[in-house]
Amino acid sequence: MTNKCKQLRCLLESNTLEFMLEAHNGISATIVERAGFKAIWGSGFAMSAQFGVRDSNEVSWTQVVDMLEFMSDVTSIPILLDGDTGYGNFNNMRRLVSKLEQREIAGVCIEDKQFPKINSFIDSNKQPLADIDEFSGKIKAGKDCQTDNNFCIVARVEALIAGWGLKEALIRAEAYHEAGADAILIHSKSHRPNEILEFAKEWANRLPLAIVPTKYYSTPTDAFRKSNISLVIWANHMIRSATKEMIKNSRNIFKSESVADIEEKISTVEKIFELQGVDELNEAQERYLREKLDVSAIILAATRGSELHELTQDKPKTMIKIGGEVLLARTVKQFKKIGINKSVVVAGYKAESIDVSGVKIRVNKNYKIGNELISLICAKDDFDNDMVITYGDLLFREHILRDLLEVNGEIVIIVDSASDNPNITGSPDVAYCNQDDDRSPFMQNITLKKLSSKTETNEIKPSGYWIGMMRVRQEGRKWIEAAIDDLQHLSNFRELTIPDLLNHIIAQDKTINVHYINGHWLDVNSINDIDAAGDFTQ
Ligand code: SPV
Ligand code: MG
């Protein structure tokens, strides 16, 4: 607060000629500040115009204050409000000043006319002036109620506008000076600067002097400088710029039934984003919002599952119904639920029977002769820098997937350490890790030493079973791609499995991390599993 009021005071009291440009809403205020101006004129005329109404107090003062709040929020330079007549008597002025201070508006300029005012350039014969004493009281009331000493009240003298002459203007300015005004604004509708310059000469800098050269705009700025004027207010040039462009462009669009002609002549959408401060929001989002999931899924679903006999006669096992729902549909739904919206399914056996919506299908034509690594390769073009690769015949509780996404590591596999899990019916791959599961929560930095399709008799006890799901991040993806390149040359490539791939990566001295779980999943291999699976989904 102090800062903006102080800035305005310094500007008014500086020894050099200073400038203010009008703004009428948040974006124009931002533009004025970006242009280099040290302060903003909160023009009553322009603000009324942007609301589409007249400059005759048709906008309520609270609507003005609300707009100022937007303008003040997006700028760091002070705003001097054109407060018309103060919107009423001394009491209304007091309330106005308090509300302006609350919104960090640095000052207000009030004019010695009567409420409701009309714009100074309209019908000047009908511009009744305020009584000097009454107006002086309004200034006093404002000064008495301001809480920040630097809040500025500028008294605008309308005597020249109303045709009362220089003498009256000087009498009024002096009265307002005595009442405590911080500066005088002398207004003129003349096309020549003479009356303003004469006033400035007679005024002799008793208080800082502000002018609004809307009509006498052709006067060289140096003339104001030489006359010791403190502040030039360009009072309406933003609303006029915008209006001219809007009229021209709206007509063009209407006539041509196209925007092609104007597209390159108007601000880009990106420019508006920039003025709105979208970058700041993006940064804040990174800081405050949970990292947005940008993970995709690759679901390997090429095999028939011949142990399921007639159930898979016309479809792969991922398409059988478990507890009333197609297994693959359930898996895709689980992925979507935690924000993984892109799923690629590698189909093979009866690929055409896969009709789960919201997935991309890749077909492994060699599913009969090849192993699962061939299936994975079919999705190579879909690899992402963050992906979950999973077998399609898994049933798993949601937390398993959610937890997997929180574990660090370029490749993280899920290992069930409960080797006595009765739900394990097939022959899942055996995992040997650097450390067994001690069942403490959030065990970190567990690494995989080897995956094997069977327990190796002369080895140490395995740490658990790989359930067939893993998370792969950017570096991990590169390792997988490099390993596929290496292994593809081998004569037994078709027989290779994902464990072979992972073991190859370990042999290249890369670290594969392990996330331990204890049950809460099963894979569907046999008819018996279907009953268990049905229970699982209840
Ligand atoms: C305004 O900008 O609203 C002013 C200045 O009061 S003028 O329109 O010139 O009166
Ligand atoms: Mg005005």
C-alpha cells in the first residue's frame, strides 16, 4: 500500500515533467505498465465506455472500485482514480477514500462539478460547478480519513471548462490548496494551450499542477515542461485505440465472412496469454498441484490362454468376463481411474475380437511363433518417456498401480514377496533382489538382480514373484530400446521373454528397481482361476 501511494506522491512532486496514461480494465492497465509508464490514470470516461455506458455516473462507484481492484492486482505502478465528483457529498468521499486505500489505489482526483457529472467535453454550457466551500469540505473530509499519509487527493478545477475564466479558476485552485489538496488538475477544452499555460504561470507552482491535453494535443510537450507543469495525463488514448481497431476488424470479419485477412494484424492468442500471466500459473501449478500424470500403458494381450479351453475359442483370454466385466476393460478402466488415459493393447490371437473402447490396438501377427518380447516390440512406436507395461491377464487392486507410480527408478518392477500367496497358480517369474522384503512401509532402493522363469536350485532363496507389471521412465525406455536392438540379432530372439530383456539390461550395469507388494493380485491362467478371479472382483 505505502509503496504505491508513495510512488504517486514522488511522481507528483518530482522536479521533472511526468506522464500518466489511461487504462480502463486489467489488460489495458497491464499494457500501460509494460509500455513503461510510471502511473495509470483510472479514467471515468474510459471505464464508462468499456462498460458501454455514458460518462454521467451511470457506472456505480462500487463498480468502478471493483474494476480498479482488477487493475491494481495486475500492476505494480500507482493508479490515480478519476473519481468524478467523489460520487456524492463529503461523506461519500470519505467512504470512497477508505475503499480505494483498501484496494491499493494510490490517489483520487475529484472535480468541482455537481453530481451526476457529465463529461467535460460535452455541452459545456450545462456544466454547473460545485460550491467552493462544499467542495473544499469534501477535500478536507478525504484528507482527514485517509490512513496512508502518501495517499493523494488531486483537486480538479473545471472553471475553464464551464467558461468561468482564469480568475475563478485561480480562486478555486487556491481554496482547494488550503483545504489540503495534494495537487491541482486544471482542465481545458480549448484546442490551444494558452489558458492552461497562463494558469500555470499565475499558479506559480504553489502545488504540483496536472493537465489533460486531450484537445490541445498538438502542443509540443516541451511547452508544458517550460511552464513547470508536473504531470501530463493522456486521458483516453487506450480506449480510443482499442475502439478504432475493434470497429475496423469487426466490419472486416462481418463483410468477408472470414478472419484470414486480419489474423496477422491482431494480437495472437499467445500474446493475450502472456499479458494474463499464464506462465506464472503454469509455474505455480508445478509447485502446488500434484504432478499431472503423463503416463501411458502398454498392455500385452496377444495370447489365447489355451488352458481356458472353450472359453477362449473365439477370443483371447483378456476378453473373457470376470465377475461380469471383460478383463481388459477392467484393466483399462483402472488405468483411467488414476489418470493413465492412453492405453495401447498388443493383440494377437483373435485380435479382431478385442472391442474395448478407448484403447489403441497393435497387432502381433507372430503371436503363435513368438514369445512376449515380440509382442512388446509391436508397441515400440508407442513407447513413451513414462509408461506402465503390463501383462493383460492380471487382476490387481488399484493401490498396486497407484503405489508403483510413486516409486523412484527408471525401470520399476512389482514383486510379490508373499511367496505363499495361494492366488499364484501359474508359474510367474521368480525375482532375486538385493534385499528381501522386510515389510516396512515404503522400502526404497530395492534392486533386481535377476528374473528367472523357475527357482534355481543352487541359488539363494528368491525374494518373490514378478507379477508382470513394470513402470518405465525416460532413461529406462532408452535401456529397453537398446536391449531390444542387441537381442534382436540373436537366433533365439523369438523365444525371449520380458525377463530375458530385463536380465540383459541388468547385465549392462543398469539398475532395475523393485516395488514389493504382498498379494492383492492374481493372474488368470486356468478355469480354476476364473472362480478365484470372480471372487477377487467382488
Ligand atoms: C476522464 O478521463 O474521464 C476525464 C478526463 O475526466 S476528460 O474526459 O478529459 O474529462
Ligand atoms: Mg472523467
